[in-house]
Amino acid sequence: MATGYVLINVEPGFEFSVYESIGRFDQVADSTLLFGDYDLIAKVVADNMAAIAQFVVEEIRQIEGVQNTKTLAGAEV
């Protein structure tokens, strides 16, 4: 299993609707609204990092209001 953390910026006024949309995906283990440089963070779990990257591009970035994302790969130690 791979874990990624997706930092998300959204258009003003779309924070809660994007938060609700992200929470509906099975791949999202947790999500939190933020204050600061990013509006949301989502913990994404999948079989591998390629599946996480595909999920971000095909699902998260397609949500209305999402402006950009930054995905951080979780380290396995």
C-alpha cells in the first residue's frame, strides 16, 4: 500500500463543497480543511504511487473549484 498527502487550493467559496466531494472517494482515508497556504489536505491510500497520481489527476483535479494540487509521497520506513 502507498500513502500520499494531497495539498489542495480551491477557489474562494468552494472550500466546503470540495471538502465534501473529496470525502466521498474510497481512496481518501482522511481530509481536513486548513488555514494557510493550502485550503485542504487529503490522505490518499492506494496500491502504489502511480494509482495515487492517476486518482489525483482524474478525480481530485476534476472537482469544481479545485485550482491546483501538490502531492507528497509518504515514506515507508
